Amino acid sequence: MAPSPDAAAQVLVASNRGPVSYDVQDDGTLASRRGGGGLVSGLSAIGPDADALWVCAALSDGDREAVRRGVGEDGVRMLDIPADVYADAYNGVANSVLWFVHHMLYQTPVEPVFDAEFRRQWASYESYNRAFAEALAESAAEGAAVLVQDYHLSLVPGMLRALRPDLRIGHFSHTPWAPPEYFRMLPDDIAEQLLRGMLGADRLGFLTERWAAAFRACCADRVGGLGTTETGVHGLGADADFLRRRAHEADVEERIVALREEVGAGRRTIVRVDRTELSKNIVRGLLSYRQLLDERPEWRERVVHVAFAYPSRQDLAVYREYTAEVQRLAEEINSGYGTASWTPVVLHVKDDFARSLAAYRIADVALVNPIRDGMNLVAKEVPVVSDEGCALVLSREAGAFEELGEDALVVNPYDVTATARALHEALTMPKAERAERAKRLSAAATALPPSQWFLDQLNALRGPLG
Ligand code: G6P
């Protein structure tokens, strides 16, 4: 396939979720919202003049309407994939199968079940990937670099390679990668198709060596190795400049006042901020906190667990049930232990970035205990932002453990008793030690800022390969 005559993009990024989304207002006009995150700041590092294009999916009705009306931003191309195809690809395959495989989330005695319904959804996943590959093939200049993101788009590198052999194609996984024994659960033909799809890239990026090694092991197991594709590790770090500036703006200061009021004067805080995501282990975090209050009654009235659990993927029943369980358990702890003047758990579910930063700033302890996580940026952000230097209780199953393990209190995320003890240890850590550790955590967390993370990949992709 030849690039279309006006194909000018030299650098292309492809991801399911793009940098902008649209809402239809009451008066019928469209309002745009810009998202944040590592990719957005990463791409901005190549400068406004670069011929860059971000290809993403229309996710909401507002997005689809924007595509239909031809509303959009320079440098962003949104794909209007039919809603039913999109739902099958995103909810059915990407989030219910691939996310579950890489995070090892299945209750294996009863799931997964790869039946005719799954095959139907898989066909949608293929056509959703094909839509991306075709759009990229059409828009990329001769020899351009294309950076494909994440498990939603595993088949794109192979499809794009077939259409445009001249391109430099990279793919980056923001998730863990499943070990071969777990990956074997996938039907053989689909496992092969996924790996061969990925191997269509010149270079595959991962957040840690652990995930890169798992990918290579799956390739050895299923498709006889990597062929000519390279793997690389790029441990995305926190954006210190942005975070420190943003965390001292007026709206954050306001929320600090409100949050301190909710917590109560003089009390310690254990802070967590997550999407309400099965892999984040919020329920065991609450159980650990409850065990702390049981075993160490001296903490009652003196500590508050500030837990922000923002709704995610609510089209999936299992996520809705998990969200409800988090809320139920928080209420149970509050009614079982709370007093007229003390609410042990302050739980908020409405997404508010300024309030998250406020919680980071007042944190004495940050609890990051996922059962499995590609990186976990919260673990990297809190030590950077916290006013007095917080202690970090960190799961050894988070990618961030590789870089932060030395100065965190490391836990097995399944071990509620050990986590309760780590919380106690964190709360009793001398202030000076806490501050010193937080300083080192913060340095490690910001070693590879998003801009450099992005440029490193781009340079590696454009450099001599093989
Ligand atoms: C993870 C994935 C991202 C995804 C994000 C939010 O971090 O690696 O690709 O965008 O979760 O999930 P959502 O389904 O809301 O896009």
C-alpha cells in the first residue's frame, strides 16, 4: 500500500485512548477535554513543529460526533470504529482477555472459556486492529517511525508491516507480560497470531526486564523465538517538573484544606490512589488496614486511610462488582471502628486529579499493593509530591518495585498480615528516615521522565537495527 499523496507524518503514535476526548453539551456543541499521562508529555518532547500524528479510537458518543462533524485537533486522527466492533474489541478481548492474561487475574477453575462468542469478539479485535494499521499506513511518510501502544493493538505491527514495509515500527507494552505457562491458556492459533502480530515490529518496548523476559519466553515456547525483532526496557518515570508545579496550584491548596478537615487535625494518613481496577488489590489493602486497627488499637483515632478509587471499565460486570465490594468494605470498617469524631476510611470514587495531588502532598504513608502491575506510576508520584516525605509500602509484584524496592517497605500483596505490619512499620518510621528514603525514592522515580522515555524509544527505533 502506498502512502496517500498528502501523507506527511514522520512520527506516529497509535493508542486506543488518545490525548483528547469530546462531550456533547446541552446546547449540542462539543466541548473538548485533554488528558494527561506519560504519552502526552512524552510526545510533546519532540516539539510542536515535528510532523507528528497521534492515531486513536473514538471512545465516546461525543468522540464519534466529533469525527462525524469533522471537529478535531491538529496532529490527532480519531478513528470512528463501529460501536459494536469497538465494544467487542475493547471490552471483550482487550480488557476481558488480554488484560486478564497479562495480569493473571482469572479464577481458573471456571474461566476463561474460549467459545464461539469469544471467536466472534476476536474477529472484531482483528478488524479494530486493521482499522489502525490502515490509518497509519495511509498517513505515514516514507520511512516514518510508528510507535504503537499496548495490548489493545497487538496485531497492528504485523498488519502494518505487510502494508508498509518501509516503516520503522515499534510497540510498547504498558502492562506486565504473562509467563509462558499462563499464556498457554490462550487458544494456540490466537496465541500465535498475537505473538506474530507483535513480532511485526522492529522493536518491542517493556517497562521492566521481567516483562521483556516473559515475552521472549512466550515466543520461545510458541513461535520458535523472536526472529529479527529486538526487545528493550524503558522504565517510564514520573514527570517531576509538571507534578511539583501542578501540586502547588490554588485548586490543590483548596483541596488540601478540605481533606485535612475530613481527616481531622493531628492524624496520620495512609494514602492510596487507583483506578478501581482488579489488579490494584484495593480490597486486601482495606483488609490490611482493618487488621492494623485490630492488632494495634493504639492507632485508632490517630490514623485515617485516604483511599481514592476511581471508577474504571464500568461496562464490565466484574469491575462494577469490585467497585461495590470496595465501597461495602470501607463502610463496614467505618461502622465497625468509627467514632463520633473519627472516620477511619475516607473513600472517594469521583475522579479528581487536583484532589489526588492534595492527598499525595499530605501523605504520611503511601500504600501501593497491586497483585501485578506493569509499573504503577502512583508509587513514583507520591514520593515526588509529598510535603514531608512519605513512607512507601510497595508490592513486590509492581514493575516499580525494580526501581524503588530498596527504599520502600516491600510486601507480598496477598499477605494481608504482612501488609498490616508494614503499615505499622511505615507509620512508626522516624521522620528523618522517612524523609531520607523519600528523597531517594523520588530520585529513582524521576530518573526517566516521560519526555526522555519517549525520545529514547524513538532514537532506538530510528537508529541502526539488527
Ligand atoms: C492501563 C493501560 C492503558 C489504559 C489505562 C486506563 O494503564 O495500560 O492503555 O489506557 O490502563 O484504562 P482505560 O481502559 O480506561 O483506557
